[in-house]
Amino acid sequence: MPGDADLEIEEAFRRAQKAHNNKAKLVASLKTRYNKLEDKSEFHEEFIRCLKYVMIIYTREPAVENVIDFVTKFAASFETPINEETEEEEEDDDTGFLNFLFNFLLESHGASSHAVRFRVCQLANKLLGSLSENAQIDDDLCDRIHEAMLVRVTDKYPNVRIQAALALARLQDPNDSDCPTIKAYILLLENDSNPEVRRAVLSCIAPSAATLSKIYKRTRDVKEKVRKLAYQVLAEKVHIRALSIAQRVSLLHEGLSDTADSVKEVIKTHLLPAWLRLLQGDVLQLLHKLDVENCAETAVTTLHTIFSMATNPDELLQNGIRLDERKLITVNSLTCENVLYWRALCEFVKSKGNEGEELLEKLLPEAAIFAEYLYSYLKSITPLSEDQRADMTQLEMVMTQEFVGQQLILLVGCLDTSEEGGRKRMVAVLQDILVMPNTPTSLIGLLVEKLIGILRDDAQKIQMVAEIISDVREPIFPISEPVDENEKRRKQVRLAEIRVQIMEAKQTLEDCISCQDFSRAAELKDSISQLEELKNQLALEASQPAENIKEQRVEKSDPETLLKCLTMCAELFKQMNIKRGICPTMNALIESLILPSVSNPNPAVRNMAVICLGTAALHSKDLANTHLVLLLQITQLDEPKIRISALRALIDQLLLNGLNILRDKSAPTSQAPDSPDNNGQPDQQVEEESTVQGILRMLSEFLDSEICELRTETAEGLAKLMYCGRILSPNMLSRLVLLWYNPVTEDDQRLRHCLGVFLQLYARASRANQECVEESFLPTMRTLFNAPVTSPLSEVDACNVAELFVELTRPSALVQPAAVQAVSVHDSLAVRVCNEILRDVSAPEVRLYCKTLGWLEINTEPGPANNELQLLLKDILQEVKDKYCTRVIEKLRNQLNGDRSKSGSNQDTTLLNLDENTGEVLNKDEAKPKRAKRGQKKTSTAKNGKKTSKAELSSDESDEENVPEVAPSVRPSRRAKMASLDKTKQDLTALMNQEANGS
């Protein structure tokens, strides 16, 4: 009987290896055999013996996975539903095998073999997952499982951590703020270096008040798959109301602008549909949840994504806005949401070209009708006084009106202005709106942009904007002048004289009629008529008030008026082609408006004047040369905001004209400040070189500024100048690298992102750029090594910086490698490092320099460079006594001599990567998603202190079980699958037979 039982168990395990066998029948037959046995111990021993053969295999073999599934189903078949009424003894018999198997797994979870630990966690995960929702487990056993899995989530191997994290899914309590499982999940999400572990945790962590922010942060993970799953979890498990407005906006903004198409697709197919379902498909309600006034562009991008999913174009019109018979939204019904929807829909349909013309005609009226509509709405916006601005209610109402007005102005770009009458009416309305005193300053630039866009002739654009500026700055006012009293008295005397003359003429007329002198009477009659007209005119003038009212232009110099005029001027210069140059009208605006406003006491006016001056200087190099000194002074003396505007203008000039802006011909590249001045140059050229040196010295000082915005703007400007080839300066590049690593800039995300993207693009662009990076290596490292303890740079990890330089100078990183293979940059860098080592072989940094040599891709072909490097390495071996350094140098010499060991040829040369989204440095396995401070020294721990070779290999072995993922796009044929399976499958039968024979 025992032999038959042994045969049954072993046979069941053999059959379970085959995928085509019905595991349900195997489970049923084996359970029948188990129930017939009175003594279960022999069955348990034999079952565990067969199971051990499976547990020692780490690779995911199909046969092994089939057996694991069989064991799971067999053990789960002993579960007794809670609603069945059975005796305690029967329950103990039914659950005894399940408890026995769990006890065996718990005894084995601490095994030294990582394969055993992996299979233990895998079985625990599958067993817990296969139990029903109302299953019951002994409290003591449950606590032991919980404790064991909490230990295993800190395992060295990622696969073990993944299975342990999945096993803990049913043991977490989201309502308990002190739940150890939740704490372990949070720790893994924030600190685990393996992306598959983070994905596994995301797939099973329960959203709660404590975990929601951690799940949200994974949408910014450095790995595409983790970001994608984080969005899926938020779409499926988190209600939109649980997220703050800032989080909703951030999810849409970052998701729809992600570099990975798969992440964008998740937003489109999961997140947005899920939110719309929760809001009953109301798009306007979704916009209300986003607060569109503060995130208009993100909302428009979101709307375009929603529009692209619509199958019927008519749904777009019915779901969002209601237009009247004029194809307009009634003024009383205008809100921030429906007007933004209207604008986004019109722009989306217009982008379709001829395909969307029919729908666009249903969305917008004729240009003339819309012009009157726009004028009537903007005219209703009433400006607030200083007292009214203190009232938040009134201020919010006006801000809402301005936002609606802004969207209506943007709709002008969607109108059909090809018809002459409609175009003229729209131009006239835009002129009237710009001249209106109550037009908000925030809308001026947009109005000018649309006006210039409608006009076709450049001269007409300049002339019209200049006339509008003149009308705004010098409006026509009625002026009353008092009448002179003497003049008034003279008019009264003259009126009395006329009346006397009329009386005398009438008397003479009567006498002539009585004498029948009719010719004389006719003359007198005409004379009397003229006198009567003169009398009436004098009487009318006498009846007018004592003041004479005339129309006269009065110049306004208040800040609001100047700001409007300067905004129009800046928009004009921005829209005009810089190749056109400065015309007399534009020059008059510069002399009469812009330059006087630069010294205006109001900061906003000065700032806009500087922007205008900088934009105008792009149109004329002579104008730039004239006012360059003024811009330099402003960058150093004014308020921070104005200094930044002047700095931007200066950077734009350097980008356009080069550093030799003072010369008649600008040179495209300057070697300053690293190259010394040439002694044989004329005095004028030396003076110009000193000016260039002064500009670069000023920019270098701004990198140390305490004003964060000024420092960031300077770094971004220098990055642009270097990338465009206007500056070739290793010292400046070294400053930028140190600024990127400096802990002071840790919170400046814009600076970190800008420099992170710049470094990789700059180094990959050309061989000359890589040589510049190479020259900046030693100055950077010396600065770090010599940094005092009180300096923030003392916290920077010099090893990480060295890895960055090695990766940036890698020959394979070039976008277009050189056709002729010369001495590589790594070869030159190796010579520099060797010479640096020989300067002081006892210095503590020698160890890091030797490690750097081991990372380089050095050309092993014979040649002068190879010989020089071998001589230097020989000198280093004679001088350096450190064993590690000696071992690295000897290995490098063997490579140069052609004696490459297997370990040397197979070594992984990829040390780090630069992530494009965040600008972070990613290590060989992968950068941790959350470092204390990127690039800073790490405190030594037991985990970090161990050798990393095995850990690095195991990091790539992690599986993706129970983690949602898109299926591969290319599906192999069935024959290819079978051939591959035959090559890789492993049969446990031989192993089991060998063990049986041996016993």
C-alpha cells in the first residue's frame, strides 16, 4: 500500500510537468488517494520529497512552473468554505495538509539557496492567491506567514522580493496606519533599485490616505513600465475626488507629455475614460475639476486627447457646448469651462484641414458677427480700483472675465478671414478694443498678435500698431477755454449797434416806399436781411457758456498706459521678421517710448521696456552694439526680475551674433575664457577681447548667485551658448557639471532637468564637444577633492561624477561617429589620468583615478598613443603600492598587450545612463527611484559594502508575474514556440529516478 501511494505521488508529479495533462483530474485522483489513507505522514513525506526537486530550480522552466501550479491547486483543494457546517475533526483533516505545506514553506524560507527562497515565496503567493475570499487560516500560522514574507521582501534577489511582495497582498490592512505590510510596500516603492519589484508592489498595494501619495510619485519613476502601471493603478483603483487639483493637473500634464508613447496611451485609454465614467461623461465637469483658469494649456491638451477618441464628430458639439442660432454662446452663459471647450474644439477641428471644414462652419459664425460679439464682451469688463482689488470676490470675478476674454480672442485664429468685408470689420474692432481704456493689460499682447496675424502687409502692420500706440498714449480729450470778458463786451456792443442799424434801415425802408423809390427799397430790404443774420449769430454766441470746449491730444505717462504701449511694442517686434531691420517708425518708438521707460520708477514698466529693447536689438546689430552696455548694467544693478529679463536679452544677442558682438563681423566660436590673449593683436581687438572676457566673467559669477531664478537662467543660457557652438570652454563646462551636482540646487528642478538634458546632447553632438568634456574632467575632480568640509561640494560623490565623464566621452555615444578612426577621447583621457596619478601617487584620489582607468574604452591597436599609455602605466606600477590600484593597472596593461581574459572581454562597460525626463544619473543596474541626494556620498551599509557582481546579475533576472503588462507586439509562430520550448524545457523525471536509484 505505501508503495502504491509513493507511485501515485511520483506519477502525479511526472504528469503534472506536461502542460497538456488535465491538472484537475490529477488533483482529484491524488486527493482520493490521500483521503483513503489513515496515516497521512508517509504521504506528506513523499509529497515533500517530490516537491524539493522543484524548489531547487531557479529558472522559470515550463515543467517546473506546471508542477508549481499543480501543487497550488492540490493544496487549495483542501480549503473548507466557512459556510459549510462540519465537525472540527473533519475540518482539521481537510486543512491539515494545507497547514502542513505552509509549515514546510515557512521552515524553508531562510534557506541559503536563492532558488529555494524564490520557490517558497512563489508557492506562498500562489497558495494565498488561490484561497477564496472567505477562507480561514489559523491566526498563528497567518502571523508566521506575515513575518516570513516581511523578511523576504528585503531579500538580496529581486525575484524573491517580487514574490514576497505579491504574497503580502492579502495580508495588508489599509485602515491600519501602522500596518507593517503597508510600511514595507512604501519602503520598496521609494528605495528598491529594481523596477520589476516596484511594479509588483504597485500592482498589489491598496490605495489609502497613506499610500496614495506614494503611488502618485511612481508616475514620475525613471522607468517607463513603472510609470505606465502607476497610471493604470490610479485609473482603476483611485477616485478622481481622492486626488487634489494639483495632482490631477500634474497627472495629465506629465502623462500626456511623457516621452514614452505607451504612457500617453494609458492616459488616453485608461485614466481619462475612468474619470469620465465617474463624472457620467460630463467633460465640462472634468474641466471644472481641473481649475482651467490656472492650467489652460494642460486642459486643452486633455480635450484634444478626448476629441481624438470620439467616433462621431457630432458628439463633440453635443457633449460640451450649446450654441444659439448665431453659432455663439450667449454672453450670460459664458463660463471658463465651456468657452475653453469651444476654443479647444475649434482648434482641433481646424487642425484636421479640409476634413473638418463642415464641422467648423457649425461651430463658428462669420468674422463680422464674431467681431461684434467679441467687442460687446470685452467692453463689459470693468476695471477695478485699488479698493476693489482688495475684495477677493470682485478680483476673482474680473480674473474670470479676463480668462473668458482671452479664450474668445484665441478663437479669432480659427475664423475664416479670407472675405474682405469680414476681415476689415475684425481689424477695426481689434483696433477699437486696443484703444479702449478698460481693456485689461493681460489681453493686449494677444490682441496685437491676432491683429498682426490678420494684416498681410508688413508696413501696414507697423503703421497700424504705431497709430494705436499713439492713440493710447495720447488720447483726444475735450479741453475748455474761458472766454475773454473784453471780447464778450465787444460782442454785446456790436450786437446793439446791429440792432440800431436794423431799426434805422427799417425806418428808411418805410420812407422809400412812401416816396415810391422802389429800387432803393429793394436794396434796403437786402441789407436788413444781412443785418438780421448777423444779429442772430451774435445773439447765439452770447447765449453760449463762458467756456469754450475744444478737442486736444493729451500725453499720458501713468504706469498702466505705458505698460500697455510697451506690451504692444514688444509684440510688434516679436512678430516682425528680424531680417527686415529697423524702419523709421520702429526707431521712433524706440527713441520716444522704450528708452525713456527703461529709467521709469515703476518696476513693471522698466521690465517691459527692457524686454522691448532686447527684442528690438535682435532686429539690428548696430542697435545692439549701441545699447549693449546698458543691458550689461541692468543685469547687475536692477531688481531680480528685471535683471533676468536683461540677461535673457543678452543671451539672445550672444546666440544670434556671437561673443564678438562688438566687431563688424561676428565669429561663430570663441575659446574664451580658457585661451590666453594673443600678444600681437591691435589695441582695439585686445579691448574687445577684454569685453568678451568681462561678459563671460559676469555670467560665471551669476552661477554663484543666491537668487535662484538668476542662477538658473544663467546656467540655461550658458548651456544654449555651448550647445550652439558660441562658447568652447572646458572651465565653464566644469562649472555647469559642479552646479548640477551641487546639493544647493537639489530643489531647482528646472536647473537639474536643463543641465541633465544638455550634458548628454552636448557630448553626443560632436567629437570636439567630447574633447571639451575630456578637458573639463580634471578641473572638476580637483575642485571636488579640494572642496573644504564646509562646502556643499564636499557631499558630492566623486565616483559618480567620474562615471558621468566616462559615459559622456564614450566614443560609441556620438550621434555621428567619425569616418576616420583617430585616437579616441578615452585614449586621451587615460593619458591625462595617468599623468595626474603620477603627480602625487600617495594622494587619496589615486584609487578613484585607477578605477576610472578601468572604465575607459581604450583602443588596444598598436600605435604611438598605445605605447605612450603603456609607458605611463609602467611608471604607475613602479610608484603605486596600493593593491587595488596595482590590480587595475595590471589588468589594463594586459588588455593593451592583447591578453584579454574572459572576464575582461565580457565586462559590462555601461556604467550609467542619463534619463531624458529627469536628467538623473542611472547606475548600471538602475538608479534608485529616490535618492537622498543625487550624486552625493552614500553612507556605507552592509548591503552596499558587499560585492555587487551577483546582485547585478540577479537584477536582470526578475520576472513579471502577476504584473499587468502589454503583450509583445510580434507573436512567434507555433512551430517556433515548440522548437524553443524543446530547447529550454527541463524534465524532472531523470533527476527523480536518479535519486530513487541511489536510495
